[in-house]
Amino acid sequence: MAGTTRITVTLPAEQVDELRKLTDNVSGYVAEAVARQIRHQLLGDDLRRHQEQHGDFAEEELAEAHARIFGTRGTGAESAAA
């Protein structure tokens, strides 16, 4: 198990109130949200780097990615709406 570091974070009071309604493990909830955001940022960086090296994704590639993520194969307007 990875080590932990205690930090102080300032949040708007309304967010803290809602957070406490959702969970009794605020640290775990925040750690999970931060991990998700880091993954999102790293994936975005990887996708931008790929496009810089190989050009924009083709519609077929985007449709395939959509199908793998959402389990459906959208086409045309359906893909654009997603």
C-alpha cells in the first residue's frame, strides 16, 4: 500500500456540506476524485501527443473508441451527440 501525506485543502462550505452527505470517508472520496482527474489529464496528454505525431483521428477511429467505451457503435450524428 502506498504511503500517505496529510495536507490541508480549502473548499467552499457548500461543497463540504454536500460531501459530508455523500460519504463519511472524505479523505477516500477526495483521493478517488484526484486519482480520476490525474488519469483524465494523462489520457488527454497522450491523445494530444498522438494527434501531433499522427494527425487527427479519423471518424472510424472515433466511432471504434466510442463503441469500446460505451458498448455501442454510433455513426454520424449519433457519435457527434455523444
